[in-house]
Amino acid sequence: MLVNISAVTCDCGMWQISGLPCKHDVVVFMYKRVFPHDHVHWYYTKEALKLTYSGAINPIPEEPRWPGYQCQHIDPQNV
């Protein structure tokens, strides 16, 4: 397998797809004495997790409090 650390690529494609170093990358990191966790995509960081859940999630009200709506009934047999 061909691993390119600077381009964040591996021939198996797992690093590019998942953002996590694959076993081929980890072997290269171990050989170069580099920490694999330094090459994990940003969206796996604590900062990304905090940004994801920083906003408020409003609960959905009970069904009787839902706004009314009008919809047209479509009969699939007459289409």
C-alpha cells in the first residue's frame, strides 16, 4: 500500500473516507515515530463535538398543539 502522509491518502482509501488513519498509515506513523492521533480529521475533536451540541434543541410540542394544515388528497390509482 502507498501511504502519503502530507496528502492524507492511502491506497486502501479508508483514511480518505473515514478521516481516521488506517492500519497502513499507523505502521508508517510508528516507523516515523509520529502519533497517529495527530492525523485524525478535525471533526473527531472535542471542539467539533462541542460545536455540534452547543445550540439549543427545542422539544416538539404535543400533537394537539401542532398547527393546522390543509393538504390535497392524491389517489394513486387515478394518477
